[in-house]
Amino acid sequence: MQHMQRQSSKLKVQLLVTAAWTCLCLVLIMQQSKALDKQHVQLLWTYFQPLGPPLLMLWLWVQATAHFERRHVAFEACFPESERKWLAPSKDICSMCMMLTWLIFGGLALCARLCAAATPTAAGGAASQPPLAPLLVPPLLYFSLALILLLPLTVMRKSSRMFFARTVLKVLVPLQPVGWADFLLADMLTSLAKSSSDITRSVCLMMHGPLAHPFHPYSATAASTCGFLTLGSLAALVLPFLIRMLQCISVWRAGGPRSQLLNALKYASSLPALILTAYEHEHHVHK
């Protein structure tokens, strides 16, 4: 009992430190915002905004699992018995959330500071060569986040992280019977479809970028390569809904109720709206 109380107190302290770090980063970002030009603001928005919704959803999952544990709700009963041992408790998910929060907000504050320092003043004029420092932060951040989630070492509950990776693979290749974890992850991905598309576009911009040169005009060539209507961005946007549609059909074919066909029709009907939304962003919002 005392051990559990010490663990709870330690977690509360860690949460307070994480909240203080987040507030400090936000204050630093607000201080630097006055020195940022339009292209640097665009750079920060393009690379860091897509990470917000997935991080928020992960924190909400922490709150949900912690609530279930406090009320002694056996939510793990929804999963097959063979998968329950890989489910992480709320304190472990919370620890990963805090690590991701430190990285994302710290990277955003650092990138904002470097962008502000790189912005040419009226007296100094435009820089002849764009500095590389602000451009190195987003790729390093994205690589670090991928490493934390997929690191094949016995740290940070490797079994749970590998279970998540296997579930992602099963969802992306829906050839097996649909399990609860497959359905739950695919359903979450439909809510994160816009963020998935934005992350795909951000990675494309890191490789080709108009934002690789923040002091230069927006590159029409790179914009066409990494636009909202390119194959990668569109695939990331519509794929979660296609996967849910195929899952519903698979459940119906396995003997499920006919209502699964109506559910599949619901996801299919969302595809034209998603494509029109991407067209709107490409030709009007970001024109």
C-alpha cells in the first residue's frame, strides 16, 4: 500500500514538472513570436501542428485508462486473453505521454527561438544563405518520436510498443479477422485522418521542402510535390476510412449483423467529402 502511494506521489510530481515545462515552453514561444516573420510562422505551423491532436488523444487515453483502473472497470476484457498481457497500465502510458510532451514542446520552443534568431532585421537585410539550425529541429524531433515508439530494445514496455506496431501492421493490411484492438486503432485513426495527412506532408516537405529555405519565396515546384492533393497526403487522409469500411465488410462476411454493411456505407460516403476538403485546402485555404 505504501509502495503504491509513493508511486502515485512520484507520478504527481512528474506531472507537475511536465506541466511547468509546457508552460515555460509556451511562454518562450510567445516571447519569440514577435520576432518571427510569416514564413517562419508557416514553418512552425506545418511541422508542429500535426503532432498536437495525436498527443492530445494519447493524454485522453491515459485519463480513460486511469479512470477505469480507479473504478475497477475490467476494460481489458474487451481484448482477447492472449493480448491482455501486452496492455500497458495508465502510469506507463502517462510516462510515455510526458516524454512525448517534453520532446514536442521543447522542440517547438527551440525551433521558434532559432527561427527568431535567424530572422533578418531591417538593418541587416536578408541573409544570403538560410541558416540550417531551425531546419534541423523538425527532422530530429520526428526521428526521435518514431524511435521512442518503435525502439526494439527492452525499455519503455517493449512488449506493449511492439503490440502496438503489430496492430498498426494488421490494420494497414486488413487480411485477418478483425479483433478489438484492430477496430479500436482504426477507429482512432479516422479521427486523426487530417493529422495523418499533415504529418505525411510535413515529412515530404522535410525531404523536398518549400520550407527548407525559410527566407525564400514559396516554391511552386515543391508545393506541387507535397500538396494536399498528392498521392501520399490523399492516401493518409482517406486510408483510415477505407480500412474501417473493409473491416465492417469483413465482420459482416464472418457472420456479423447486416448493420455492418450500413456502417461500411457510412465510411464509403465520407470519401468524396474528404477529397473535396483536400481540394479546398489546396486551391483556396493555402492558395
